[in-house]
Amino acid sequence: MSTAILTGQPVPGSSIEGDLRSLGFEVRVAVDAADAERLVAEAPCRQRVALVDARFVGHVHALRLGLTDPRFPLAAIPGAITADPEGRTLLTRALARENSAGGGTALAVDSLPDRLVTALDTDGAEVHRPELGSLVAEVPADPQARNEARQAVANVDDEAVRLKSAVKSRDGFFTTFCISPYSRYIARWCARRGLTPNQVTTASLITALIAAGCAATGTRGGFVAAGVLLIASFVLDCTDGQLARYSLQYSTLGAWLDATFDRAKEYAYYAGLALGAARGGDDVWALALGAMVLQTCRHVVDFSFNEANHDATANTSPTAALSDKLDSVGWTVWVRRMIVLPIGERWAMIAVLTAVTTPRITFYVLLVGCAFAATYTTAGRVLRSLTRKAQRTDRAAQALTDLADNGPLASLVARVTRTRLGAPLLVAAAGTAVLVVSLFSGVTWAPVVGAAVYAVTAGQALYRPLKGALDWLLPPLFRAAEYGTVLVLAAQADVNGALPAAFGLVAAVAYHHYDTVYRIRGNAGAPPAWLVRAIGGHEGRTLLVTVLAAALSASQFKVALTALAVAVAVVVLLESIRFWVSSGAPAVHDEGEPA
């Protein structure tokens, strides 16, 4: 149990002790700052500790936001401060300085927690201050101010605020108007029955897998059931995040589940549709793989652009200003959010098309919609990049390098090559063009030569830090080249089972790339270098697949793709699970734009 230390005697009629106990705190009372220091030292070192001014008046949810969010080592609201085991040292040091400076007698004059926050700010410590909005949190100086504060508390329904804040502030049209109005109440129902976000996330995954199984039956009834279950899975997918925000139940395991299950659900559903179509005599595996490639590349564009620019200085442009202006007009906001086909709109479209049409039509519409969305978003970001005066940081350049996923072959080329061929993007684009031409040349060993050229240019492209205006395009270019190579060669093999094997290989590699993204988002760095070397990097895998296609028969190539998919999946998943359940994994939850 966490410990809350009240600094000073509670005011008669105050509910602060009960409020803190309702949040899971064991309440202790300190008569002065020296006593508070002693109680902090006595609190179990592996537990959270909070200091709260006994005169505090405010909403319970304000205390919950300020004192129980597990993502921040130090957090504060007016009249209260908390530290988890990681932040305890800084809090103890600040408290000791307060006592040595003679602050031990000042409890009745001003707020000890607020003085500690000021001291921590002076030390440069990062103290999280949650947005309270209309919630009240203050330390009244006299009885009149206290009565006014109590009246302000009574005037605001903190449960309504809590429910509203459980929903993402920025979401798609379908999610905002068709799901969130009732999913937030499902989240509250789950919270009151002790369910965790991880349990709801798992239920969402199971529902989606059942939907994929229904789609795989290839019957009209199965397709209808699949569409209904896919929407149900999406409702649960919204509920798990809303439950996490409602009850502040963030965890490293939840971060891993949240980061990976959305893609696993969607891509498993693609496979289910392809299996169902095959039962009806229609082979759409190439379309299913193409949809997965396109959707993954879209995400990499988002990730790369955001990583390149989120901490850039002088990061303004006329294009960005126009975008902000459009976002200030209500109807343009929703149009712009819908045409990028976020997850809510995309899954709703897939569900409806599955129920009323065929898998082939579903994939055709999905590919056209995602292609338009990708063109729209990428063109806008290219314009922003060309017109802004952004100065990108070393961290951003390193993030792009990690997202590029260069393996040992490209790294060797980068080290030994003395001649630099040109700008990174142009060099990489030239190598990719050579690879594409070789794939469609009709010459058996031409793709191997093309892949070798591609590997050399991949190494050349990263010879300097990626701080150019369009260098963020390198990771999505590499993803499209690698995934596209597997798709084309599997399709050219023209043997039953080659495309499903290719689907499995791309899914395993894509998981590695998503895993890399969420580690970087959590400031945990890229996956270990040994993992990238073990699975070859993007250029190594591309070269290996072209060699296998040239050297083996079609049936042997199918077996080789399957074996490679299993090997990559096992290595990547074992390392990913080890990391995400470790104590050092970040509690990253998606609060940004819908995917």
C-alpha cells in the first residue's frame, strides 16, 4: 500500500483522510517538516509516497490524477506532491534541505508540498503537473477561502469530468461519435468490477481472432458474423484505453499489449479474409499482403515524420500554419480526420464490406482508400518539410537511424566506403529503383544483383546523421522496398502456399519494426544491436530472399520463406517479450493521432 503523509492536523470536517484512503493510501500525519522527513524515510522504499497539505480542498479525481499516475516518478498538484521509488531520492533530498534551511516550523504558514515542488523545479527535476481543467485543488489560507473552495468543489461533478477525460482528446469521427459515447460507460463498468485494461485488451484480441476465424469459413453467415465481431473488438479496443485513463492503470505490460495487438488483430483479420476467399475458389493472398504492406508503410511514415520533428527547433512553415487554420474550423477538422482513414473508419469500412460484399471487393476498396490516405498525408508532410526551417536534433537523427533498421551488411558498407554518392534520400531512392527494375526484369539472378546494389546504397544513405528536410522518408522507403520484394517474388513463384508464407514473413518483420517504434517512443532506445544483426537488417533480409528465389525451385522457395518467417518471429518475439515485461520498459500508451 502507498503512504500519504498529511502535513499538519486535518481541518475539522475535512474529508482528506477518507479521500486518500479511497485511493489506496495509508494515511500518516506529520506535525512538522522534520516529522514529515522521518515518515518519508520510514515508508517502504518500494512503495509510492505522497505529501499532502492537511488543509487541502479539492476533488478526489484531482488527487487521483496528481498522486496515483504510475507513469511519472514525480508529480504534483497544488497542495500535494508524490514520488514513486524512482523519484524518492529527489523528494527526500529536497525535504532535507527544507529542514536544514529552517522550514520545519513553516507548516502553518504555507504549504510544505508546494515548497518542495518549487525546490525540485529549482534543481531541474521533472515534476509532472496534470491538467485539472475544471477540477479544484487548492490550499485555502482562511475559513472564507475554504468555504469558497468547498462550494467550487460542489459545483463541479468530478465523475463527469473523469468520464470525459477517459476519452482521447483527439480521435477519429467514427470513434468519437459512434463508439466513445457508450464505450466510456463500459470502461467505468469494468473499473467498478475490478477488471484491468490488460484483460479488456486481451478480450479485444480474442474477439478479433474469432472474427478472423468466422471470415475464414468463407460463408455469407461467417462474413456477417466476422463484421459484427470486428466492430465489437474495436469497441473493446477503445474501452481498454478509456479504462486505463479512467482508473490510471498504466503498466509496461499494458504498453506492450496496446502497442502490438491492434496490428495483430487487423493483420490476422486480413489473413482470415484471404482464407475465406480461398475456400470459395478466389485467391486474394496477394491483395491481403499488399494491404498489410501499405498499412505498415503508412504507419512508418507517421512514426518517422513525428520522430524527426517532435523536438525540432524553429519548427514552423506556411503549410503547417494553413493546416492549423483549417483545424480551427469544425467541419474541416472531421473531414481531414476521416480522409486519412484512421483505425475507426478503416475497421468500420472493412466490417461493412465483409458483411455485404466479397473479400476481393473488401481488399480492393481497402487498398484504394489506404493509398489515397497515404498519398494525402505523405504529400502534406513533404510540403511541410520543404517549407519549414526546422533544425533537427541528434536524438531525432538517431531515431531515424534506428527506424531505418540497417543490418551488418549496410553497416559494413558505410564503414569501408570512402566515396559518398550523394544526399541520403536520393541515394536510397536510386538503389530502390534498381531493385524494383531487377524484380520485373524476368532474369533469374537479376533481383540478386538489384538487392546487392540496394544494400550498398542503404549503407551509403546513412553515412551522416539524418537531419535533412526529407530524410524521414528513408525508413518508409526501406520498408516498402523490403516488403515489396517479398510480395513480388512470392507472387512470381506462382505456387500454392508461397503468398501465405510471404504474408507470415512480412508480419514477423513488421512486428519487429513496430516494436522498434514503441521502444523509441518510450525513450528506451532501439532494440539491441545483436537482434538487428541476428535477423540481418532490412538489406540483409532482402538480399537473402532474392538469393533463395533465384537458387531454389518454387516449392522449395515456399518452404524457405516459411522457415525464415518462423525463425524471425521466434527471435523477435522472445526479445520483445523479455523487454516489455522488464522493469525498465516504458509505460507507453497511444494518446496521439489515431492509427
